[in-house]
Amino acid sequence: MTLLELVDVTASYGPIQVIDGVSLSVPEGGAVGILGANGAGKTTTLRAISGTVRAGGTIRFAGRDIRGLRPDQVAALGIAHVPEGRGTLGQLSVRENLMVGAYLRKGRQAIAADVDYCLDLFPQLRDRIGSRAAALSGGEQQMLAVGRAFMARPRLLLLDEASLGLAPGTAKTVYEAIRRLRLESGIAMVVVEQNANLAFSLVDTATVLETGRTALTGTTAELKGMDEIRRAYLGG
């Protein structure tokens, strides 16, 4: 079953059109990557899905047209967005940030169990549970941002540059935890990532954007086999 479908999606910032005809689909429980150079429209595509930028074209989630909905309405349908820059609430503690992620949920026992799951998924956060988010390292803040998104129990997770600014070892640790989260929770994912090797370790298929348009779509194996992809994104 297709969970998310984009057909000829457009989006602009004022008079500047950033994406023009982006199409992709995400199956229930699947993971799709979005690759492209800086300025290709990757982040704007995620913003179009989450309702934080005005979009044209067709955006369907679970069979419903969600284009034009407010971000809070999109979130309530089961889409969680981890933005570039993480977006943690610096003055709140790790625990409080996680609880903010669950603000639409009921059932204290289930919420408490999911907090424990997040701390198991990201053990580095367990010892920092009472610390303000602003005091965390970049890697810990990224872990917290993913954990907070999971606390909403979404059907779809939008991840924007989860490795940005992280040391290679830390980025690998973050992606290993996200892979585990995907396997254990069944949450579908759309992953924007500059590091294609990390993206390909998580996603099943990927779309390459060039100047705001869909240039290539294929499985990770197909894309890895293309010379232009290896040269541009895999260091080959």
C-alpha cells in the first residue's frame, strides 16, 4: 500500500520557485531517500509534505489530500518532521523534550514505555535525561530530535540531514539507531541526506533531485551501480 504520494509537486519562497515537478511515493513501512546537490530542493520537498511551505501539485497521505493543511494538522495525521538543525527545545530537559513529542497522545503507561524505548535506542541520553537540551553535544541533540519525533508515534518520519555537522563515528551511531527504529517500529521514512552511503544504509529506494525536479529514481542497488551516482555521491 502506498502511504505517501507526491505528484508534480511545486513550491516557492516568494517569487523564487524551488521545486518544480517533484514526484515520489513511499510504501507503508518503506524508506525513501532524497539526494541532490545543495539547492536542489531536498529540504523544500520535506517542508511541502509537512505543510511548512505552500505547495502545488498533489500530496496524498494514506489516501488523503494533505496539500494546504497546516503543520499541526499534518502532524496530527501521523507525520513527524525532524528538521535540519534538529529543532530541540534548548531550555527544556531531555525528558521534557521527549514528552513534548507525545503531546497529542493519551495513555501515560504507553508514553512512559516509549520514553524507556528512546533511552534504550539512544543510551547516551539516559545519563542526560535531566539535562537541558542546549547542554547536549550535537550528536546527542540529533538523537533527542529523532527520539522526540518517535514519541509522537507517527506513521511517517521525515528526516532532514540527520548527519549534518556530526563526526563520522557519531553519524554512523545515529543511523544505526534509526535503522533499528525502522525495523522495530515499522515507521515509514523519507530521508534527506548529503552522505549517500549513510542514506543507502537505511533506505530501499531513492530519488535524485536536480534544480528542483526529479532526475532519477531507483532502488539503492540500481543507483549504486550508476557511474554518475558513484562519482557525485559515493566518492567513486
